[in-house]
Amino acid sequence: MTSSGTVAQQLPRTEARSLSGHEGAVLAVRFNRDGNYCLSCGKDRTLRLWNPHTGAQVKTYKSHAREVRDVHSSSDNAKLVSCGADRQIFYWDVASGRVIRKFRGHNSEVNSVKFNEYNAVVVSAGYDRTVRAFDCRSQNNDPIQTIDTFQDSVMSVNLTKTEIIAGSVDGTVRAFDIRMGRETVDNLGHPVNCVSLSNDNNCLLANCLDSTVRLLDKSSGELLQEYKGHTCKSFKMDSCLTNDDAFVVGGSEDGYIFFWELVDAPVVARFRAHSSVVTSISYHPTKACMLTSSVDGSIRVWT
């Protein structure tokens, strides 16, 4: 393990607990908006709601016919949205576990899904090279908008108040200004499997399949920094920023977690978190705490 003095001491590297229940690979784990609960999904076709601070499993959600690829909680914690290899997007009521709506339109596996800030729109990204937006308030299950300018699978989608930002295997990160109807394209030259935003929304982090995480200026597309040392060649894996935007966090196909200092990009910490590929990382909104999930079937809480 490498560290640089007090810098690395504030990073979560102590395993607090493991969340057990999934059968098979866990493909995503996400804190909810306030960080009090988390959601997970995986190969066993289920979604699970947890209290990560006690380790208690609160509820299990079952309706998907194949593996569940992604899950997101509404900002008021009342609703969930999930997507999967069955081409389905399910809109759930958290308390009852009931599927409120099934959004349709993708004709292949769906990789990523998000609520917008007001929980009124769900945006998804799929293997069919499209990003689609659905209206949660309408009774219509068809998309209200489809973006089909990608040349290959769309692996990840993120939202700001005014933009849809997506990363694709075609090597591009595309941003769509909803108000202006304008698209901007940054070509990174390598397949992009995860896009995430800095907490101030000024920067964009793109995890690429050449074992490099790239930091872009969101407004100009300028490449600000590259982060290396991990292995990311064939799996969809998350990367993100810590809640103070001081460090980049990424997983590796050998089960390691890496922390890089944002500005100069040295590895300030690395440790073995799982016995297999780290699929997902979620950083707590206010505390030095994170969740990781893996192909090995485990979810771990780090403090």
C-alpha cells in the first residue's frame, strides 16, 4: 500500500462491513441522495435496499427477467429506477416494492439509468447505441426523446440541470444541452465505460478501456489530467471523485481500489478490496465512506 502522509489518512480504506445477500456478481451499488441508505443490483436479477451503516438488508425488489445493470434512487427516496439485460426500465415505488411503470423503447440491453434532478424524467443508455428519456408523470411508456448519434453501445449516462452527458464504446463523451438542442462531442479515442461528474459540475471523469481515467473540463472538453496504474480493459467499471473533489477513485480488474490526487495524479493509496473485478464505487455525499461491489458477489463498506 502506498500513501503520502496525512493526505491518504483521510481516505476510506478500512472495511467496516460486508453486505451479503446477492447470488452472483454485483454490478452496481449506489448511495441514495443523503447517504443513509444504498441500493445494489446484479446478476441474480434483483435489486436490494440496504442500510450500509448497520449492514441490514431492508428490502428486495424482483421483476427483471435477466441481470440488473444499474439502479438509481429519486432525490426524495420514494422511487427507484432500474435497467437491465432484459431491455427493461422499471420505475418502482420504494415502500411497497411495486413496479409503477415499465418504460419501453430500447431494443437491446440497457446499461445505465438516472433520474433528473426533479425526479420527473428518467434517462437511460443502451447497447442499441441510443440514449432515451422518459416522462415519469405521463401515462405513456414510450420515450419522449431519443438520441441516436452514437456509433456504438452507450455505457453510461449522467445528468445536470440542463444537460444529458453520456459515454460510449465509440470513444466519445457526448453532451446534449436540453434547452438549446445542441450536442457537443469529445472524442477520447478509447471506449468509455463510465462518465461521472465532479461535485461542482465543472469537470467530467471518463473511465476508458485503455486502463486510463481521464478528467475533462466540462465546458471546453479540454483534457485536464489522466490517471493510471489500475487495469480496465474488458469490464464496465465505475470511477468517481471523493465528495470534496480532491481525489479520484477507481476500481481495477484485479480487485484493487486506487485513489489518485486530483491535480497532479499520483497514486496516493491502493488496496485490495475484492477477490475479483471491482464493478462499482459509490462515495458518500458528506462522509469519508464508500461502497464497492464486485464480480465476486460482495458489497463492502469502507470507512
